[in-house]
Amino acid sequence: MVASGSGPAFGERVEYGPDDVCYRHPRVHSFTLCQRCGRTICPECQVVSAVGVLCPECTKQTQPSTAKRAARASRVTGRRIAASDTPVTYGIMIACAVVFVLQLITSYFGADEVTRALWYAPLYSLPADVLPADMGFEPWRMFTAMFTHSTGFIFHILFNMYALWLFGRNLEQMIGRVTYLVLYLFAGVGGSLGVMYWAYVSPETINVPTVGASGAIFGVLAATLVAFRAARVNVTSLAVLLAINVGIGFLPGTNISWQAHLGGMIVGAATMGVLLATRGPRRRTARIAALVAIGVVLAGLACGYLVVMPAIF
């Protein structure tokens, strides 16, 4: 049965009771209750959800915390990167960006702790018994330096990341994820070796720190040049780009480590040459053995200071 006119329908209360007011707005009447806590809420406070109408407090309780949302976002981003065609390239770019932000933060407060903890100088490759008391034998800096950049020159990281995005993705698709990562790390170590062995020529540079992924980036560019040349692709523009950027490092006052560029290029090109010589599914074992051999050679070269130290010592 339905009442006629505009009066209340059967089963409804005719008028508001003393408790039929919003718990957040005591002067606003309402018959709507929160589906979770049962408190009365007015239209302004109502939040429609999948389980019904909720009050603002219950809505906050049902939502994940900031930490959980951040963790979920990072997992989703990680899955998307892993599902892409070039996850290694994007992973390296993200790592460099994160390190750069940390460098900026510590640099803003005048500490530069992140940069100092990750940069490389040939001094860190010396035997521990000849190092100053406040330093140690830290050869891992040959790797960490390739994820740092100069905070005083924003175009340093911008150029490196653009070059990596432009050429790294193609190279990763061409040779595969694992092989590409190995080549990148080899080239980065090659850049550090270039800086390290220059101390034999110019001993005063043994305590000059170096930052930047430039050695690894130039190794990627050189490897791309070798691969394209083997495929009979016109590499003139890439060769000119490499020559210009290497030449800039020799200009006085540029404060660019051309030694890292040269070392990365040599190792990157050599690694790609080995990969081309052992390409094909039937030569997989030979390819793995060749990469291991290159790694052993680089490790041996990294121990050069343990055998013959620069003239300054």
C-alpha cells in the first residue's frame, strides 16, 4: 500500500528523530547510515563504494596506506618494465635517475655524500697498504661510478639518458637482455680502466675522481656502430656523432673524462666483435666462454696496480 500525495511511503518514518542527524554536521538531518559503522551521514559526507554508502572515516580505513600504495605502484611499474621489449635499458635509466636525485639532495645540503660514496678515482685501486689511512681498497667503485652523474651540469645526465634511450633499446633488442647487460657492464668497467691506466701516463690524475655513465654509454654506441657496420648499414651519422663527442673531451677546460669514453668504446666494440664472431644458436657455448674470457681479462686489468704501481708511488 502506498500513501497518496507527497506524504511518506509505507514503512518510512514520518519525521526525523533526535538521532537522525549527521555525526559530522549535527544540524543536518538524514536517514542514511554508514554501511560499516552505522553512523548517520548527510549527503555531503556520503562516499559511495562497492559495498554501499560509507562515511569519510570508514573510507580512509578501507584504503591502503601510503606505503602500501607506493609498494603496489612499484610492483606494477616493475611488471610493466619487465614486460617491455627493453627492460634492461629502462632499468639502467631508472637507476641513474634515482642516484642522480639522491646526489642532488645531498648536494643541496652541501654534503655530496652519495657522489663521494660512488665515484671512482684510480687511487681506490691501489693496494691497501699504500693507501692513506682514511681510504681503502674499493675496486667496486669501477661499477658504481657508471650510475653517477655531475650535479653541476644537468645536460650530462640528459645526454647520457637520451643516448641510452636512442641506441640502447635497439642494441638490447638485437643481442638480447642478458648479453646487453653484460656488454653495458663491461663497457662501464672499460671506462674506469681507461681512467685508471691513464695514471701511468699522468700520475697526478691518480686522485682525480670521475663520475658518469659515459664510459658505458660510449661502449653501447661503439657496439652499435660495429653491429650496424657488420650488417652493412650506413653508419656515417653515428660515426660522426661518436667522433664529435670524443673530440669535445679533448677541448681544454671541458672537464670531461675522455679516458673513460675511450676505454668504454674499446671494450664495447671488442665485446660486440666477439658476439658477432660467435653468433648463431649452435655457437652459444663458445659465445658464453668468450664473454667469460673478456670478464677475466677485465678483472685482470683491474688488478694492474697490484702488480705495477704508477710512478707517483
